Amino acid sequence: MNSKLVMAPASGLQAEVLPVRGRVVKSKWARNLLTFLMVFGPGLIVMVADNDAGAVSTYSQAGAQYGIHLLWIVLLLLPVTYFIQEMVVRLGIATGKGHAAMIYQRFGKWWGRFSLIDLELVNFLTLVTEFAAIDLALNKMGVDPRMGVPLVAAGLVLIAVTGSYRRWERIVVFLCLLDFAWFAIAFRSHPPVWQIVRGSLIPGMPAGGLTPDLVFLTIAIVGTTVAPWQLFFQQSCIADKRLRFADMKWARLDTFLGACITITVAGCMMIAGNASRLHGFTFTDPAQMAVDIGTFTSGFFRHAILLMMINAAVLGTTAISLSSAWAYGEIRGWPHSLQLPIRQAPGFYVVYLASVAAAAGLVLIPRAPLQLIILGVQVLAGVMLPSAIIFLQLLLNDKELLGGYANKPWNNWVNWTIIIALFALSLILAAQVAAPNLFPAAS
Amino acid sequence: MATMTNAIESDRIADHFVVVHPLDDVPEAKVDTENLGPMRMTLAVRLSLLSLRAYLALMMLLVFYHVLDLAGLFGHRA
């Protein structure tokens, strides 16, 4: 326990000695490293959790169908995903509140409720797809999903209800670091290094040219890399962790490192898909791809891919469920923090528990309409993403709210370019899903 | 815009530094959003929200079209 000098913000002069827990270091270098390690978390988690079960499926399908020709698109998404989440970092640190609360307060009840209902709905449907992936992977591993799915759901609830943000964060960061196994999986498939470098840095078109299938897979890649729940999750996470203005640069670094890791891991998933293609396998789903890869590597890699698939779904589930619980708590004015025990924030934990339990339960119902749910996710994400990003951009230009942390002109040029591109892509994807007859050439 | 003295910078005591985890630190003064009220409806904000409404209306029309299509109203489904 150390004492700490705190300047009272009102006067800027009055000093007060308050007892706070801290660590003493002697060098500036050690101070920076330790501060980063303390701030580190929300950025990594939001980015790695974005590589959820749907992302594993999309990236491995891209690799299985088009080899490494689409790697440059993934690399192009690195600045896109970073710039969007960096805005969330500024907003979260400056206000100390979640994204849903900000929309509600600054745009009124109508837009607040619209955003909340849309978020809760798309999040729930996405959670169902996460548990569907867990079910699929467990099946391929020879584990009965009727046992495995409830166990995973129970684990997901247990990591969140400890009443300690730090405990939850440490467990989830550990799960995020397990994602490095994708590097070993990609390396084991003996990737053509020079072709990968070329495919990543030089934009190119796969053989067959620009087909509707390629367009929609590209949109799916973009859609899976930039998801609406990420905005809500990271801002609420930053607010819950109580990051300070002084932590801004470290939170940005955390987000940037997370973006680099998630994009590199996405590339590894594509390389794994490419390996199965080179061995003559046709892609059906990532679990089957794991089985196929196991035939020319070893059973270890088969299980590794299946476990990574479950890990991706678990990370996606905890982050998405929390974004729902935080957003609901913010709008309803309930206590909403992982730092609080269940008895002090019952509503917050009930939303989290209900999200996880309902999604897991739905997957276990025989002949559940999973295809309809996937379709719903795509349409609702098409509605949700542009609106969430518009609100984010407007809030980041709100000088009354953010003062010096508001967007600079160059931020706006970059962001509006991204927003217009995302609007167009979301519209094309949602239109294709909702009205497939408008695109007769697409299969 | 609320400002706060850089907590980490002010932690320098003699020749060592005290690093405090955000959750162990004294809560920092943030922007007072409660008293700000709704956002001012400038032309840019109005245009953005109008575009968003138009986009949402278009999406609803697409979903409505899909429902009618599924119901076989356009006559080209098996």
C-alpha cells in the first residue's frame, strides 16, 4: 500500500493524500512497461474475440476457395479495425461510460432504444452461431454436445460472476493468447512463404475473376472483422476498468497490438484453409476442415484446430454476452460492472446468464432453425453496423463532449471513407440475403 | 471538458515511480455527460441521422420484399 498525491481537478492546487495500492519501480522504462501491462486487456480482448466462430468459418472458407489471394484484403482491414476501435478508446476514457449510454444521452430515447434492441437481437443470434460451432467441434471430437455445450456455458458464466474484473480479464487474456496456436497450425501446413508475402502485400484477383461469390465472401470478411458489438464491448470494458486520461496512449497501443494479432491470426486461418485446398479437399465447414487437415498432418493438429474453434466461440460468447449485459444495464440505469458481486448487480448478471443459457439451450434443440438464424445475423448486422458507426462518428465530432479528444480533420476523412465503404458493403450483403433474386448470378 | 492531472506523471517521488492499476486508483473526474443534454442538431448531425433513417427504411423494404418473395407473390419460386 502506498500513498499517492492527487491533484483535485476543481482547483488544480489542493493536494490530498489518499491511500492507493501501487507498485514502485525505479526506471522510466519499467514504469512504462508496468503501466502498459496494467492498462492492457480491453483492446486485445475485443480484437481477438472478433475472430469468433463465424470468423474462423469465413477466413478458412476464403483460404479453401481462393487460396492466399485474399490475404491483402485482411491486411487492408488492419487500419480499418484499428481506427474504428481507437475512436471507442477515446470516447470510453473521456466519458467513463458505455456506448449505449452515450447514444441514449446524446441522441435521445428513440435512437437509444433502437440501438439497444438491435444490439441485443443481433448479439443473441450471433451467440447461437457461437454455440452451434461449439456443438459442431465437440461432435467431431467425439464429445456428446448434450454434455459439452452446457459445460462450456457453465464455464462462461463462472468466469464472469466472480465479482472481480481483473479475474475475468486474466482468464480471457489467457484464452486470447491461446490463439497463437493458429501460428503453429499455419506453419505446420508448410505454407509457401514467398507467395504469402506477395499475396499479403500485392492486391490480386483469384483465378476466375470477380464473381458474385467472391464479392459476397469479401463482404463477409469485412463484416466479420468489423462487428457492431465490438464498439459497445470495448467502450463498456474501458469504463468498467476505469481507464484514465493518462492511460490513453497505452490503451491505443493495446488496441493496435490486438488488431495486429487478430489480423495475423485471420491470415493463419486462411493459410490453414489453403492447405486443405492444396490437398484436394472441398470446404464444407471448419470442423470438417480440421478433420481433413488431420489426415495429412497428425491427429494433434486435427484436435488443435477443433479446440481453437471452441476457443474462438468461447471468446466471442463472453465478449458478446458482456456487451449485451453492459448495454442493457447502462440504458436501464442498473449497476453494471464485473467488479460488483451478483447481489449488487443482479440485472447485469441476469442478462449475461440469460444470453449464454438461451443461446446454448437453443442449439441443443433438435432441428433448430440455424440457417434462418445465420440469415438473421447477416441482415441485422447490416442494419446495426452502419448505424452504430454513424453514432460513433457523430459522438467523436462532439466537441462539447470530448473537447481536445474529438476527431481531427484527418480522422474524419479516414472515418467517413470507412463509413461510406461499410455502408455500401452492408447494403449489398443485406440486400443479397434479404432479396437474393436481385442477384441472379450469385449462387 | 473535464481534465485531470496526469496521475502517472504525478507519481514520481524522488528517484522512483509509483504505478497504480486503474481499478486501484482514485476515480478520475470524467466529462459530465448527465448535464450536457442531447446533442446539438447541426446540419451535419441532421444529415447523418436523415441518411441513417433512409438506410434503415431501405433495409426494411428489402426485408419486406423477401417476405413477399418467400410467400410466392412474385411467382418465380418453385
